[in-house]
Amino acid sequence: MLARLIESLGIPTVTVTMMPELALKMRAPRVVGVEFPFGHSFGTPHNDALMLQVARAACEALEEAGAPGYRLDVETEWPVPLEVAYKTWHPPRPSPVVAQMLKSRGQG
């Protein structure tokens, strides 16, 4: 994972992700979890308040984390129902990574 490589150089990192459990399994040092559609880690376009909220959470994680494995979740709901958002922003066919994940779970 890129975050671990950067950390090995002495530069602290925070991973903002829609898949915080996976990031922790991959041993990301600090994780900020968001329940947003993929491709929108910091929120909706032009929503400065939401983007700032996520950025502040990342700074908080950086400040608070005492050891690797730290997780902080942003408790903000996506402004559009997720079922609608996923259908609107996701391609009709899953990407190769998503297809492989679904296959490994027996869903694809």
C-alpha cells in the first residue's frame, strides 16, 4: 500500500476511503471512513462545507492517531439516497477491481 511506503520515508499519511475495513486490513496507518459513492471521497462537487468537513477529519486523524490502525469515520450522509447515487455515478459494468471483489464474495 502506498501509504505504508510513504510512512516508511517519515511522512505521515491519512487514507480517506469508502472502504475503511479494507484499508485497515491493508495496514493503512490512519484511516478516515466516508460513506460516499466511489470517486467522491471528499464529497459532492462544489460542496465546500462537506469537503472541509472531510479534510478536518483527516487532520484530526493525523493529530489523534497514536499508533497504526487508527480509524475515524465521518458521520455525514450523502445528500442523495445512495441507491440513486450508485446508479447515477457508477458505470453499467463494474471495473475489473470491483468485478474481482464481487467474484471473490460469490456475488459475480
